[in-house]
Amino acid sequence: MIDDVCAALPEIPRRAAAECARARLVVSGATVTVLSFCLYLLSTFADERTFNLFTILWVLDAVVLVGLGSARVMASVSDEKRLGTWELQLLTPLSSRELALGKLLGAPLFAVWLFVLLLPWNAMAVARSDVVSAARGLESLVLLIAATFLAWSVSLLVSAYTSSKQGVSDGVKIFMLAPLIPFAASAISLVISPDDRARAIRYLGVDTPPWLFLTVSSVIFGAWALESARARIAVDKLEPLLPWRLPAFILFIELYQCGFGPLGLAVGVIVPCAILVAAAVGEQWGPSEWRRWLERPKRFWSQAPCWIYGLAACAASALVVFALRAYSPIDGSTAAYSLLVLVFVARDLFFLQWMRLRVRRNPELLAFVYIGIAYALPALIIGVLHVPDAAWLALPFLSKGRGVLVNILPGAAQAILVGAALSREVRLLSRAPR
């Protein structure tokens, strides 16, 4: 079976030959054994409430797998690009999925070796512990493996998006791995505090054990990150693909947050919209990209700008949440607010694209200046005139005395007008000579 895996993923034996030399394995094995034995001896003389051997070993496992393993995965594709060997791998008959899985499993082999060396000491710590049960120890290790999969997948995604010249900067690493910090804090608190095991996370009206909830969530997010990394590698291999990553992420975020009730939905509305705007800004979709897209009707859907798919995903999720508001813990006002925010985000995205077609220099900066004025000026006028009840006419605010359609109508009218202006510019661009 191992031979079949190595034959299907040749990156694994290649990485094993490079990073798992016999001398390195022997030295690391001896170091880990001596360190673990010293910790075990210290635990026999210390109070388990203040010196919990299993917790210390679990943190070491996390440092090895999440820390060292993620660093190796993050350098897998970027180092190949920097050394000029990535193009040679793209010429091989391996598919993008085989390349992605090979990098994910092959790059952190040395970290996996260190984790295997620590596993027997984890078992010994559980066996002699009066605080940590076998079930709790198994739950903690399962959670760690799920968190490792998430960290490795995100690291591979970062590495796949690096350029061949600059590599991965420290700032990009910190920015992309920052979402893992609160997850790591939650996981460590579950392992350190024995009382947290009795608590439950209420999700969709069901009490779920925290370790199980975090495990499933990290596996789902990790699968999305891994598939996104594969899609980026597929772009380098010129494989056809649909821009599904942003819509899938937005849909999952909103549906995921809905399980936490009204507050979770409020976060689930704001965060995807912020991600959508950031993606639209970073995509740099100018006149040449619009013209190239419109001239290829056979690839109309596969090469569409990602913000269109993302906006469609936000609209679909907002409509579903609003339609099911009577059968969920979400109140009607929160569900209606998701639609209201959506129309204003659509207006802003349409205006951003319109500015890119009309302005040649710094269109994004000018667009956000005007968008800021569109929000600040009505708020200033309303504040000066002391008419807060009129805020719904120009800002994303709900008026409780009016229906959902009436609240959405002003923002929808603005979005339709700006969308019509954008459509006109696109038609003129398609007809203009090169």
C-alpha cells in the first residue's frame, strides 16, 4: 500500500530522500527520547495539577506538527519557484491534485517523524495520569491532527500563491496564518482546563462537544484551503477550472455562522462582504480583462471575474436565510439586514468596476473616496438635521416601522442605477476598436 501511495505521489519519496537522512533521524530520535524522559522524570516528583505531563507533551506535539510542519509546507512550492524547478514539475504527467497532495504529505515528513516519536510518551502520560482520561487524551490528539490538517492546507495555499522572485514574506505569512491564532488558543484551553470538557457549544440548537465542533470545523476549512491550493496549481498547469473558491468560501462562512444565532449571522453577513470587496479590489479587473473575457464566449463562465460569483453566492445565501427565518433561530430583522447589506455591497462593487473602466490612474483609490463620501455625507446631513428616522433612505439601516421591501428599495435603486452605468460602459468597451 505504501508503494502504491509513493508511486501515485512521487513527491513523497523525493522529500523523504531530501529531509529524512538516516543520521538526521537518529539524532532527532535520540534528542526527543532524552527530552521526553527528562519530562517524565520531572512529572513523577511534581504535582500533576501544576505540572501536567500530557499537556506539556501535547503542546510539544503542536509545535512540531503545526509549527515545523506548516513552515515546511509553506516553503514547498515557493522554494521550487525560487530555485526554478517548479516549471519542470509542471511538465510532468502529474495532475494538479497529485502535486498538491504530494506537497502536503511530503514536505512535513520530518515533523511527522518527530510526532511519531512523541506519541508513546503521550500514551504513558495518559496511563499514569489521574486527571487526563483515555477518552480525553484521544479527543485532544484527534483535535490536534485536525488542526494540523488546517494549518498545512492554509500553508500550502499561501505557498501556491507566491511569486517566483519574492517568495513568501514574513508579513504575508503572519497575515494568512493569523486566523489560526484564536483556533489554537481555543484548542489549548480545551486541553489545559479539565472543566472545559463539560461545556458544550450550542450550534443549530444542538449541544456539541467543543473538541468535536472544532475538529469538524477545522477539517472543513482545511479541505477548502487544500482544494484552493490545488486550483492555484491547476492554473499553473493550464488546467480548466471554474472560479468556485470564493463563492464556496462565502457560502460556507454564512451558513456556518447561521448556526450561532442572530449574532453569528450578523458576523456571517459582514465578514463575507468584506472578503468579497477585498477580492474585487485585489483582482485588478481592468478594461483589457473585460475585453478579453467578452471576446471568449466559450469560456464566458470559466473566466468571469470572481467578484460576480462571490456576489451571487452572497445573494443566494441571504435569500435562503431570509426565506427560512421562520424555521431557524434567526430573527426576521437580522435576516432582512443581510439583504440590505447585500444591495449596498453590490452598489459599491458596481461603482468600483465602473471607475476602473472610466479612470486610468488609481481607480480603486478614487472609487473608495467616492464610496466613503456616499456613506459619510448622508450620515452627516442626518446628524445635523436630527432626523435619524430618515437614515434608511441612504444608508444600510432598517426602519422598524416599514416592511423589508420598502427598506431595501432605496439601496436597490442605487445598485440598479450604478449597475446600468456599468453595463453601458461594458457595451461601449466591447464595441470599441482595439
